[in-house]
Amino acid sequence: MRPNLFFFICASAASLFAANVTVNPAETKQTVIGFGGGVVYYQNWFTALPDSKKEALYDTAFTGLNLSMLRLGNWLQEDGAAVSEHDIEIVKAAKDRLGDHLKIEMSSWSAPANLKPSNDLNGSKDGNKYDSTAATLKTSTSNAPYGNYVYKEFASWWKKSFLQYRNAGIEVDYVSMQNEPDMFADYEETLFAPSETGTLAGYAEAIAALRDTMNTVNNPPKLIGPEPLGIGYNTFQKYMNPLDKADLDAYAYHLYHAGNGNDNSALNYVSPENYRTPMSEIAKDFSDKPIIMTEFCNMLGYEQESDMVGLAHIMQVGFSSGNLSAYIAWELMWGEGKGQLIGVCTNGWGKCTEDKVTINPEYHALRHYSKFVNPKWNVISSSTTESALKTVAFASSDKDSISLIIINTGKSELKLEDQAISGYGVITAIQSTENGKKSVPVSISSCYVLPARSITTLVYKKGATEPNSTSCEDETSSPSTENPEVSKPAGSTLIIADFSKDGLGTWESDIATAPTLISQELDGISAYVQVPFAGCDQSEEECGYQNVRYEMAPALANNSVLQYCESMTITARGVSETNYINVGAVGSSWLDYEYGKTASENTWSEITVSLEKEIDAANNSSQIKFNSNNSGIYLAKIVANNCLIPEEIASELGDRLGIPKLANMNLFTNQKAVLFDLNGNVIWKGIANSILDEKGSLKLRVQQGVYILKTPLGYFKTFKR
């Protein structure tokens, strides 16, 4: 059995040359802690978005990236300051989606003003820079145990802050005592020399005080540092050498300079190899503990397509040569519509004239790692003889899964063939191209096209069998990726609730008055439920979102049936006025379907809402939620439409399920077919019945979800469970 993975690459059909990428799962390196981004500024912008856009933002930022680290700032410098409600909301949204998968890292930008000679959080006032001696900690008036500055008071402030965040529901896992202690900035900052001098407090002394103080806390956080501005000129080493390594649980730094004159972060995006030597030097001497890159961006204030491949390459340098265990981008979300990963505009804030969330190229660079590599995985050996290709590979702790990231940094397309690894098969392939499509699924076949300036992630599973193919096609540029005009076959209807037959059912409510069943005919409907609402503005803090939730019957809830359906129709009526309704669902997270649907006071209305979010989220929803500013509605019936229910579930649903059932699979015998995902990307080409089982389910090793099958008979919806 050979553990290595070999690729053969041809530059063109006429000129074939051999190159190889070698992956050795047996050669295990450092353990991964995670991938993340910072939410340090503009938090109130994000929480001010309308709920539908805000939930989409959170889904994109947290679920979309499979984020495992979130960087926050400690902003409790003032006596009596409370933890920001905006931070609380954002962390809760992240934890609701990711649970314990997500860890919180917190840095401080400034000590409290009363602990600094300047009595100011910032390094300047009214455009005038303080003297550096005023931007450090105050000298101590007592015989302090750690040195001649107020280290003990600084550490006590950090302990108080940590406990305050904990009490507010934000459990901080990693603490960096001071962001960029070497950076004398105009904004919030505190200067620390590597060790105490006559004019500056020492980082080594301060971290010793913090270690001793945090050790008095139950379940203390891990301490990381020294977090200097960059890694050039041995800056990291200068801060590390005086301190006791035992005071840190992990090492941290930023990448704003790489030394040897490479001090412009934007230029380092263009030349990521600038980082290989300084990262390697740190890894050589500091491999005894995890190394975390906690902040970096291009510092240009705008987004560049080239930064996508640049960031992926920088991360490759870090994980392959720098012994990185974690990478945290500076701007997970940013205001003014800008942002390294995600730009957010909130109407009326700053220069924004509309609510808009923008996904930027670097988002996809990080996603190629974060979405397909989980904490506690390990970096494994990978290499290539092709200079334009940069690779890094990761394996799960049990070696059941392998994720390989391949970055084509060159200006020429390369063709990748024979991606087999003994004992493994590819189950997912994702590709992003500079100035092209991003995070596009590509066919799992006997060859891959690696476009110029692109990132490709291949996910392997032990024991998986790869399909055969005789052609090699670039799905990122092929016209076949255009969204098909899908004539969807008629699916089944599914009765979620018919209160005239089901009775009241089971409800949960944030409203004091509970829903009640009314058995008095109203315009032809014999029984219905009166659902009370809040009667106050849901967006106002004193009212809040007060939801009323209907629990679906066990056969529906346990089988997560809504993911197989296109839409849902609700038969409702306003109790005393024409009433708007916000509709969503609750499962592994809270989903908002649609807002502002109207129920007339004078007649029964059939309100239809899309279930697209159920398909996309794999939410396993078991409850349908309603809220409104108005007083309440009458609710008669809830029906899901165009449902393609798997045969193995259909029998459990009884007469709730309408007709028709799935098409006769015999119709697809020897029919040529193309399989698309819901974004219109080609997944597979061949004979239809070769990938369909007798129940119409996909046999292909693809991600779970719904797909569109194009045949001479038309377009058909199918699924992978």
C-alpha cells in the first residue's frame, strides 16, 4: 500500500509534462486549533441591520465559513462599563450556529486610562501625539512584586474584565494581554518594551503578573502573546526572549511586516514567499507550543481580487513552513460596505444609503481552509515539483478524512490528473478563481483543471470510491455552468397542520396568552387556532422579538421534511385588523423565511413563503415560528408545496402526503443526463440511471442536499441523503 498521492499535470493537450504533488498521511505535523476572523469595531452597525439581512450575515460569517475562532476586543476600560449588547448578540449568534466548535480569542488595545501616564486610551489627542513615556503603564508607588510599573493593577483589570464577559455569556478561551505592544498608534494603544526599561513597562513583567492573577480564576483562559505588529527584524523573538515561556499557552503574532524591507502588507500579498523565512525561523525555535496568527489584512481600505490567491498562499506558507496552528483574519466583518472578508452597509449609518452585505474575495480564500478543516486535525506532509503550485494538506485525527488545498499561483491553466490516494476517494471538490467564480463545486472525475490564479480544495474520505471519467473539463469557465431554466416536476403537497382535524397541537410562546383552539365556523373553516402576538414593535428593545412556535407532529419533525419542499402556504386571517406576519422556523438554529406577509381582517388569506433557507441550511427544523407587531391572527392550515419526499420517509407520513410520488426510475434507463447543483454548477455528466437508486436518490458521493437532473425528458429534482 502506498500512502502517497501523485498528480500528473499537463499544460495543454499538445504539450504534456509531468509534475507531481505528494501527500503522505503518515507524516503528521502540528495540530490545528482553528480558523477565524475579528469583530472588533462596527458591531452596532451589524446588529442594526434588518433581521432578515442580519441573520443572513450571521449565516454567511459563521456557518458559511465553519468558523472556529472569533477575535474580540476588551472594551471595559472605564469603571462601571458594561459588556456591549452588540458583542453579546454577535457571540450568541455565532454560538447558536457553531456551538463549542467556536472558540473566543480576546485582545486588549489599551489599558484603562487611569493606569497610563497620559490618562488617555489613545496615543494622541487633538492630532498631537503623546510622548511614548506617557503611552505605557504608570510607575508603581509601592514595592510591586513584578517591577516598577502597575503590573498588578493591570492584571487585576484583565481578571475583572474576563469575569465580566463570562457573566455576560461570553466565555473567552484565549487572552492576548496587549494588541501590538510595539505599535505607538494614534488610536487605542499601550506601549510595552520586551522587558522593563526606565521609560517603558515590560511585556515580560506584565505577562508574569497576568499569569499569576488568571491562575486564581476557575477555568482560566489560555494566555497567548506577545502579538507584535510583524515578524520581520526578529521582533517576535525580541519580545519572547526575556519572558518565561511558561507564562504563555501559545505564541501569537501579526504579519504587517516580513523584514528585509518588506514592510508594506499589501505588497506581501503579492509576494507571500516573503514570509517563508521569518515564519520558518520562528517555527524552528518556538515549536514547543501552538503558534497563532491573530491579525492581518492588506491595509488598503479596499478589496482586491488578487488578494484571494495571495491570502491562500500566505496561509499555505504559515501552515506548511511556519508551524501555524491557527489563522485569524483581521476583518471578519467591517463597516462602510468595505471589509477584508465581509463588508456591511447599514442604511443611514456612515455613508450607507441601503442595507447591503458584500462578500469579498478573501472570504473565499479563508473558506477553502476553514470550511473543510476542523479543530484537532493535523497538518500532514505535502509537496510538489511544480513551482506555480503551492499545497498544504490536513487530516482528521483518526485519518478518516483528508483536505488538500492546491493553489495555482501561475498565469497558466494546469490540468491535474490521477488524484487517487490509496484507501481514499474524493467526495468534495471546491474551486475559486481570481476574477472568476468563487467556491464552485467541480466534478469529481479522473482529472481536474486548475485555472490560472485559482484555489482548489479536495476533500478525501477513507474507503470512498471515486467515479470514472474519460474527459477533463473546466467547470469554472464552461458555458454549461449557466443556470438552467428548470422546469421542475410537480412534487407532493404535505399537510403540516390542519387545525380542523389536528386540534390545537403543541405550542411554545413568548407571549403571556397562549394559543387557543376555536371551534366556531368562520367563512367555511370549521376550526382554527387563535395565535396572540406581542402587539408592540418587535424591533424595539423594550418589546423584543416575541415568538410563537408551533411544534410539528413527530413524523414531520423527526424526518426534517421541510428540507424537501419548495414553499409553504399558510391559511390565516387577522383577528381584529389586517395583520402582517413574520414567518420562520427553529431547528439546529433559528431561520427567518420571510417578513411582512399580510393576513386580511376580512377574509382568509393564503400566505406563501419560500423554504429555500431550509434546503440551504440543513436546519432540521421541528418548529414553525411566527411573530408580529400586531395583536394576533387566526391560523387554519399550514401546507408545504412541491415536496420531493424520499420513499423511505413517505410511508411514515400517511395521508398528510399528497400525490404524485417520485417518477418511475425505469424512465431514466440509458438516458443521457447532466447533474446540476442549485446554483447551476455542473456536478456530473453520464447516463442517468447509473447514479440513481431505485428510489430516485443519488448514489454519487456528493454533499447532502437537493440537485437538478437534466435529461431528454426534462428537468427533475433529486436529492442526496
